[in-house]
Amino acid sequence: MAKLADILPIERDRQEPEKWNVIHLFKTGTFYSAYEWSAWLTAVISFNDEVRMQTRERQPLAVTRNTIASADGETFCKVGFPIRSVDKFIPNRTDFTPIDDSHLTITIELPQPTDGSEVTYERLSEAFEKWKESQPIKKPKDKDETTPKTATATTPKTAQERPAAITSPRRSGIISQILDYPVDQRTPIENIEFIISLKQQIASIL
């Protein structure tokens, strides 16, 4: 699983024309996630043939904008969708270029300006920044420090006594899938399939 510290430099290196229309997708369990410039391309620019021919409306994507803990107020945007739903957001017959087991790239076609002018990095960068600034920042939940918690005497459990789901390093991937899953934008069948997938992953580490 790629780390945010490795992903953001990729997304910020977009000056060369051959990088303007490249979407980087990172796999987490049964989901693909796209960050920053790639998130913008996926959510705004990319569309499949049905949307292009106006036979189906564009599938909306939930955008999450979070604050980077190690940076002073810096934020990043992210979108995610189930791997099996990739055809809803990516142009048909698109070539996927694998980078490693959890990272692949897709090259899409950029729309041409209606005024006949050329596509430039400055114009694309401005459009991306406007889109990013329009996304609300997800605020962390404030802890209620006025009401102290009542301490209870408990005997710490050993690693052998703790449930495997708590000690397994794979828990973070499962948690990420749950947090990123746009349940309100999926059909009942898709939600059931997602729950089944989670149960299978949890069962494999218990």
C-alpha cells in the first residue's frame, strides 16, 4: 500500500505535457483511490463512452479533502471507487499501465478549449486549484476535554489474547476501505457485495 508521502510528490510533478492527462490509481483492498491532480482528472475530466454520448449521466464521485498532519495547514483531495466499477469513471478501451502491485496509471484525453486556444499547464493548474479550493476541508472530530473519562481497572491483555483483527497490520487497509466507501452513492446490491468483501477480508485475518 502506497504512502501519502510517496503519492503527493507524484501528483505535484505535472509540468511536463506528457503528465497532464495521466491518472494514478492506487489499490487498497477492493478499491482504487486517486489523489490531488489524479482525483481531479477522475472526478471532473474523465468519462466513459456512455457519458460522452449522453446515454448515461456522469457517475458522481465523493471527494474528500483532508489536512496533512505533518504539514502546516496543507491539504490534499482524494476520491475512491470499487475496482469493479472502474468502467463508470474511466474511458472505455483505456490502457492500464501497471507500476507495481498496488499502483497503475491511465492516460486519458483532455478536452480542448472551446475558444480554440491551446491547452497549457497554467490553464490546467488553475482549473485544478479552483476545483480543490471548492472542496470542503474535512475537520477532525473535537475531543470533549471537559468531561473526564472514568478510569476502570483492567488487566492488559497479551498479544496472544488480543483479537487478530486488532493486531493485524491489514486492519488499516480495511478501515480505509470503510471510510472511503460512498455508501449513499451505491445501489443496495453494491452495498451488500461490499459488506461480503469486508467479511471475507476480516475472516482471513481472524
